[in-house]
Amino acid sequence: MDQLALLFVLLLGAVVSVPVGDRLGLPSPVLMTLLGIVLALPDFVPNVDIPPGLILPALLPPLLYAAVRRTSWRQFTANKRPIFLLAVALVFVTMIAVAAVAGAVVPGLPIAAAVALGALVAPPDPVAATAVAGQLGLPRRLVSILEGEGLFNDVTAITLYHVAIAAAVSGSFSLPAALLELLLSAVVAVVVGTVLGWLSNKLMDVLGDPTLQIGLTLLVPFASYVMADELHGSGVLAVLTTALFLAEYATDPDDVLTRLAGHTFWEVVDTLVTGVAFGLIGLELHHALSTAEGRWGEMLGWAGAVVGVVILVRLLWLLPATWLTQRLHSRRDQDEDIPTSWRETIVMWWSGMRGVASVALALAIPLEMDDGSPFPDRGEIVFIAFAVIMATLVLQGLTLPWLVRRLGVQADTEREKEFEKELATRAARAAKKRLAEIEQHEDLTEELSEQMLRRAFDIGVRISPDMAEDERREAHEKRARRLKRIRRIQGEMLSAARHEILAARSEPGADPEVVDRVLRHLDVRSLR
């Protein structure tokens, strides 16, 4: 088996792990990690030969972009307090605690190297958190907090990691210089992300074609990451800024085809890249295990101490942080998402799984110092980092579904239905308002006007049937059954038309391009 065959195995596993995970009640990223571990055992499976410096730029941009598409800038600003406490403050606290414990238990580990270890294991993985939380049916407020934490904590952790590595390699450290680097990294990233988002938005208007527009969205996250990184900014923050800008300003309500195709495209990208990323985590385990030859007891003891600190610090931080957030929460902060019970706080604690970023940062630790000497305790740091990743990702990932069921934490479906009903009412009201404006400028017959008014009402009812009044619900249900029958018949007619056109594709003299163009028209008609 060569590298290309291994990649195809991971891609196939990414697709299969989703339905298997749904059936077993387990998160697909955890299953892909286990698959990677199994693939790393046979001798005929090659070692993964990817430069560590390419792991983050190759995998993180599309994953971050796909995650941001499911949220909004408004949601981030509404949750700025819990996101700051988790994505910034908790990363600092975890880094300091891990550095202190690692420096105490690992003999001769320099302070800068211990801080680098703390920084690379501090951030929970945004992809793991989003994928796991989404599959378990958690309350939307918890999913929002976990997404916000996962998306922004990499910004803090990666910057701190680079500062610590630079200090370890050079042997010198300046706190003012480190703080200035952190500030400049954030400023450069925001500027690059905003400018690239604005340019991409303008370019989409020029391209016009949905295929080209969706293709551009695939390139933009990589461009944003690389440009910010070249300018010594945070590539992660740049991708987040670009994605949020496009989500807010590059959405045309009437561009239905691009929106539907784009949603499907990014679902595919997210599934495949997530699977490959977590499969690589399992495959890279051999790098860590090779350093523990003959020292298993000693190194497992060090790793166990750090794993315990990572898990315990998150719990000890979340309990008072949640209490403080609840005390500061006021009626003006109705949009802020916070845990409402100790059960939800426990679920948030156990959801702190490490993943792709931690693996890439661990493998990216340089081999040598500036003076040519080996980087101190590099093997030990990599082993401990992988122990933290496996303990949090596999152990917590496999037991989280059981914990959620045991605590009875689930989504508030009634609240979601109420919000859906509110949106349906607003949609119907907007349609009626537009109909009234048309009636002022066009001479509509009374019959046509009444028909259009009923259709405006039906727009909302089709979104949320609860919107219909009791006395009108039965009449609507009759219309709905009639419409369903019409659509079924129309669907069969369109199916016959598509079969005929596809048959024409193989006929002598048929132009495939013309056939495909006609087929696309029929496909679009089927979506209406």
C-alpha cells in the first residue's frame, strides 16, 4: 500500500464512519481516529510522510470555514463573554498549569519547552467539538459556546506556542516583545481577513456563475491563512474573519441555486477533510510511541499527570466561570448562550477534546536549537502531547454520548419550534407586504389577488404548520395533500423527461454539452 492508497482508504472511511457512527451512537471523528490507529499497526501500511508544517495549512482552513458557515457574527458577539473566558482565559490557565506540572515531573525540562507543551495541549479542537456536539443533539446554547471556544482558542494557543518555541530555540524571552507579537498577530490577521473577504465578495459578483463562485469559496480560506501567516499574523484568525465577512455580506437572498449547491459542496468537504484529519491523528501515533521504547512506565507516569491536569483544570475553571457568567447575565443579554444547570456544565467539561491543531503543533517542534544542539526533551513532549490527545479524544469522545444520556441533557425542541414558527410568520408577513405593494402598481383581479394572498399564507404554513389557525388548519391540510399529490405527479413527469434526455446522451450525433445543459434545466425545475 502506498501513500495515495492510504489517502483513499481514509476518504472512504470518512464517508462510511458517518452512518456507522449514527447507528452506534458514537462521533464519527472518534471512529476515524480509531481507524487510523488500526491502520498504523500492520507493517504493509506506510508511515504518513507529511511535513508537519503543512498539516495546519492543509487541513485547518477548510474545516474552520465550514464551521463558520453554521454560525454568524451576531452569535459570536452575543457570546463574547463565555468565549473570552474559554478561548482566551482558559487557554492561558491550562498552559500555565501544564507547564508547571510538566516542569516538575519531567527531569531537566526547560521552562520554555514546558510552556510550549502547555500551549499545544491547551486548545480543545473546534472540529471535534462541533462534530460531536452536533451528533448528540445537545442544546443549541451549548453547541454555540463549544463552537465559539473551538474556533477562537486556536488563535490564542498557536500564538503562545510560537512565542514559547522561539524562546526555547533562541534561549531568550521578553514579555513586552511577546505581548506585542500577540497584538500584531491579531491585528494583521483581522486586516488580511477583512480585505480578502471584501475582495472575494466583489469577485463573486464579477464571476456570476455558481460553479465559479463555489470554487472561489474553496480557495479563499487557504489564501487567507497563507497570506496572514506570511505577514506573521494568525492564519486561524484570518480565516475566521474572512468567513464571517462572507457569511454576512456575500449572501444574496435570491441566489437559490448557489446557496443550495454551496451548502451541499461544503457538507461534502467538511465530511471528507474531517475524516482525513482525525484518521491522520491515529496514523501519527507511531511517532509518539517510538520515543517510549524501554521507558514506558516512566513516560506513562508523566503523561498521566499532564492528562489529569488538562482535564481537571477545565472542570475547576468551568464551575466558577459558569457561576460568574450567570451572575453577570442580565436581561440585556438575552441573546447570550450560557449553561443553565450543573448538568450542562459537566457536559461542557467532558467535551474538551484535543485534535488536529495539537497534533500538528507537536510534530512541528523543531529538531534543533539555534546553536545546533537537539531540542530539549522533544521526544518526551511529543509523547505527552499524543497521550493528552488520545485520552481526551478517544476516552472522552467514546463516553460523552453515555454521559449526555445519563444526565438527560438534550436540545430544547419546543423553543426551536417556537422560533421556527416566529420565522414562518415573518416570512408570510413579508410576502403579504410585497403583494400589497404589487397591488398598488398593478391591476390584479380579485380572484388572482385572493389566490396570491392564500399562497402568501401558505409560505409560512409550509415552514411551520403550527402557524395555521385551528379553523384554517384543516383546510390547509387538504390543500397540502392536494399539493403533495400534484408534486408527486409532476415529479414522475419530470423523472420521465430526465430519463428521455439521458437516453439521448448516448445516441449517435448527440452533443453531450447540450444534453447536460437541458438536464440542468430539468434538475433546477425539480427543485422548485
